[in-house]
Amino acid sequence: MSSPATTTHAANPASGFYAGLIARSLGLTLRLSQSVAPAAATRLALRLFFTPLPLKLAARRQTLPAPWRFEHWSFEQGAVAMYRRSDPATGDAPPRPTVLLVHGWAGDAQQMLALGDALAAAGFDPVLLDFPAHGRSGGWRATLPQFVRALWAASARLGPLHGVVGHSLGALAAAHAAANGLPVGRLALIAPSPPPALFLQWFARSLRLGEGISQRMGSTIERVEGVPLVRFEPGWLGPRLAQPTLVVHDEGDRVSPLAVGQRLSQAVVGARLLVTRSLGHRRVLADAAVAQAVVAHLRPNGSEM
């Protein structure tokens, strides 16, 4: 992956998130205001940065296919949606291992349905989570540390997790939570997101705001959330992840370059990297071979269940 100093605007992975009219208009406002009111410009930039775009209003009205059902439960100042299957119980079969599946920024839980169905067919109990401000969950803004807190809240509700399958920013949140003691046995990280310090620089470049504002934004996030951003870097996460870890990343991913997954897999002792082709950042979630690899990784020692 190009270093922050050499990433061009044309190749900026963040540009796609902020290509809409609203984002471009706010970008113009930020460029005009940051020289005369840098503190106000930083606050406005953070509001934009914490708002998943485009707004996923349609995801809140999507029909959920049977046998999936959803429920809301309280979280912080709002509510989040959790999805489970209502398959009939099979006699005296033991409880199925619980696997939590989480989406990425500006995504929603229903992007994980194909993986959830594959896990259910393999004997797991898949649970899908809509992060705050995404899908059917409440709110309009969210942060990465809030994603992490939502994972802890889900774990407290569901009990120790056999595995977590995370996509993009959800994968990064899952890695951070696990590195800090989340009770989870195995991790499958699909197209993990770049660390926030780098993405803040891409964000600033995509709106032509300059480097200073990304540094001020990062400092504000650390002060308000109480989490140093370095703790989302592969070098910090890797030595603290003891779980068997599978990293899946497509070589043509334009949102999170392959080098991100390579760095993370190299930092985690024993991690396995699966590189796919022609699936990009999101189609990887619906690929049958990827689902097969995730199921195989989550089976204890490759055993049948």
C-alpha cells in the first residue's frame, strides 16, 4: 500500500465515501472555514466523518428473508438491531456454537446473510448485528470505538462467542475487542479496514482539507473516546491476538487495499491470509468459496460438527 505521503487523490480509497453532493458541499464549507475557524472546522469535519454515507435508509425497510428475524435491544443512548434465525430445534441436540457477524462502515447486517446461512448449515448459531447508525439500528452517527463497545455489549448478551466474523471496519473493531480480552475463540476478518489514523488522512485528502485537520481530528477522537488510535494499528493488535485468525482480502479491493490485510495477517502469530480475485471489497461477502473457508476456519481443529 502506498504510504500516506504518496497516496494520490485519484487513488484515495476514501474518495468513494465522499463523492456525493452533500459531502462535496460540506467539503467546500470546511475548506473555507478552517483558515478562519479551525476549531469549528474540526468539529464539522468530525460530524461528517462519523456519519455513514450514503445514508442507508433503504436498509431499515428491507424485507428480512425467512427464517431470519430481528429484535432491538438498548445500547448507550439508542437501540441496535440483532438478527437470528428461527430454525426449529432438533431434538436433544446440544446448543450450537454462537458466531457473531458484523458489517463495515456504511454497511448493514444483511450484507452478512450469505455467510450467516452458510454457518447455520454447518451447525453454528449465527447472530448478525447492525452497528449504531447502520441498518435497523438507531442513530445517525457512529465511531469505531462505539463499534467496539457494541461488540462487548453483544458478547455480554450472548455469552462467550465461539467466533466473530467481521467485515471492513467491523473486522478492525473485532480485532481490537479481541486484543483487549473479548471472550471469543476464533476470528475471521474479511477485508479489514485500514487503521483510523491513515483513513483520517485519506478523508482529509478526499475533501482537499490538508494534513493539519486530520491530526486535529485524531487528537479530538482520542480525547473524547479515551482510546489511543495507535491501538488499532496492526503492530499493536498483532501481538495481543491469541485467537486462531483467518484474514480474507481481495487483491483488487479499492476501499481497503490488499496491503492492509497483509500487514495484519503478518502481525498476528499463526494467522492465515486468503487472497481472492475479482471480488472487490463487498462481493467477497457473497462468495461461496469464501464462505467455505470461513466455515472451515471456525470449525474446531477442522472437525465435523
